[in-house]
Amino acid sequence: MLTMTYEYKLQPTPEQIAIIEQTLDVCRSVWNFALRQRKDWCASRKSSVNACSLTGILSWLIIFVMVLA
């Protein structure tokens, strides 16, 4: 079977670079916030984390993203 791939090189404008960097900064902030929340939650309960226990944190993340945007 012949596999074909395509390779693209992006050449964003300075304005697009600024927007991309801002977007990545927001993503990193949200990730770090969620990670800190999860670590704090685990440390306070000394138990494992599952998807059900993180549903409350999701609402805080949504608010956090709205504030940063």
C-alpha cells in the first residue's frame, strides 16, 4: 500500500503570530490552572481522581477561559 503524505510550511504574518502566541498562552494558563486544581484536590483527599470527581472543576475552567478571552 502506498502512503502519501503532504507537508505544509506555515508563514504567518506578524499579526497572526501575535494571535497564535496569545492563544497558546491562554491554553497554557488553563492547563496549569486545571493541573493545580487536580493536584490540590488529590492532596486534600489522598485518593485517586476519576472523571466523575472532576465535573465540578470543569465549570471553573469554563469561567476561567471566559475571563481570559
